[in-house]
Amino acid sequence: MVSTPKLIKASYFAGKDFFRSPLLTSGPLPAPAAVMVPIRSLGPGHAERIARHLLSLSAADRYLRFGYAANDDQIQRYVDSLNFERDDIFGVYNRRLELIAVAHLAFAVDPDFTSCAEFGVSVLAKVRGRGYGARLFDRAVMHARNEGVQMMFIHALSQNTVMLNIARKAGASIEREGSESEAYLRLPPADLDSRMTEMIEERVAQTDYRLKVQAYQFWDFLRMMQEVRRGVREARDRMPM
Ligand SMILES: CC(C)(COP(=O)(O)OP(=O)(O)OC[C@H]1O[C@@H](n2cnc3c(N)ncnc32)[C@H](O)[C@@H]1OP(=O)(O)O)[C@@H](O)C(=O)NCCC(=O)NCCS
């Protein structure tokens, strides 16, 4: 069964930070818990936020992510063409419900290569170096295994040492061809552990997201109440004595 004390503990850690007011902390996000990053799968309802995330990448990052200097129209077309049925998109949300990291696991469409998938990822510059890229990679590997994928590919520019390091550390072989590199990782078959872990992680991430939505709405409500109170106070102060 999935509902183990472990799941409750993980949900607790994933949720405990969310009711802290985002109004009080305008600085950079605190470092994520070393235990786990709540990574959730994203459906078509998240397309607008995925677009917002990608459009906020700098020109250099777009180049690294897509292998060419994608302009806004090309990014929008990429998002519009995402196939949420066939592929898997994963994301990490912060407390402001901003999508800070997105990964795309694209399954091969060619019937001769059904056991292959390609991985692409982007993390917002302000939260890099906190392990999100590596965690998304791990999550994609686990999901790919559970889907029967035997080989995962990462296409990266040779200058993209951070991405290539993530792949190398996971055991990928890297072939460099001039300015471009192709990394490929052989995946072991799924087992009970990979299936259970993915199921638990997804449930924790869904809980995490729901809590973030509630916390966000709650702070919005408080903000509105404060405005109403301020309005009443100002009106009262303006009244002749
Ligand atoms: C590549 C990218 C996704 C990495 O995301 P990230 O969240 O910063 O990566 P992580 O924090 O998981 O770091 C992964 C490893 O790289 C190291 N690293 C991170 N930033 C680094 C930097 N600027 N220089 C050197 N090493 C760095 C980390 O220390 C970590 O190594 P470790 O596991 O030994 O500690 C992010 O830089 C990005 O979005 N780049 C633009 C888009 C892109 O290049 N996409 C990949 C093409 S598919």
C-alpha cells in the first residue's frame, strides 16, 4: 500500500513551509530541503505557466535549452505543440505558484525506436545550483524506466557543462561532435522500487501543489482584507469630528 508513514512524513516536510507569508520574504527562495524536491507531472492545464517559464529564459538559456536562439513565437509554438498524452512534462512550483523548473521527456514517435526517449530541462536562473536540474533528471529516468524506455538521450551544446555533468554523473555516455554533444543513458528495467517510489513522489508533489494553491489563495484573501480595513480606517479618519 502507498499510504505509509514515509508518505505522511514526506508530505509533512513538503508542506510545512507553505503557510509562511510570501509577503514577508521577497528575497531569493530558501534552499530546498535536501530530502526531496516536490516534482509533479504537468497536464495541459499548466501550458500557460510552462510558456511563461520558457519565455522568461534569457536568450543564452533559450539557446542552451533548444539548441537555437528560440524567439517568443517559436517558444509559444513549442508549448502549443506539446503532446501531454504521449510525452511527460514535469515541473517544480515555488510558493508563489511560479514554475521554476520544467523538464520534458519526449518519447520516440518512430515505431522502430519505441524504447527511446529524449530529455530536455530548464531551471530559472535565480534558483540554479540547488539540485532542481539533477532531481528532474532523476525523476525523468525513473519515469522512463517505468514506461519501458531502455535508452534516454540528452542533446546538449558541448559548452553546456552543467547539463552534461548531470548526465555523466548518472552514468551517461557522451559523444561530442564539434559544438554539439549527445549523451545517452542505458536504463535498467523497472522494478517494484522504481514503481513505488514514483507513485509516492507523485502523490507527495500533488499534495505539495494543493497546499501551495491554498496558501497562495489564503494570502491573497488576507491581502484583500487588509486593504478593506485600511479603506475603512482612512474613511473614518476623514470624517469630521
Ligand atoms: C542545466 C540546468 C537545467 C541545470 O539546472 P540546476 O538546477 O542549476 O542544476 P543542479 O543544481 O541540479 O546542478 C547540477 C550539478 O551541476 C553543478 N552546477 C550547477 N551550476 C553550476 C555552474 N554554474 N558551474 C559548474 N557547476 C554547476 C552542481 O553543483 C551540480 O553538481 P553536483 O551534483 O556535483 O553538486 C540549468 O542550468 C538551465 O536551466 N540551463 C539553461 C537550459 C539548459 O541548458 N538546459 C539543458 C539542455 S537540455
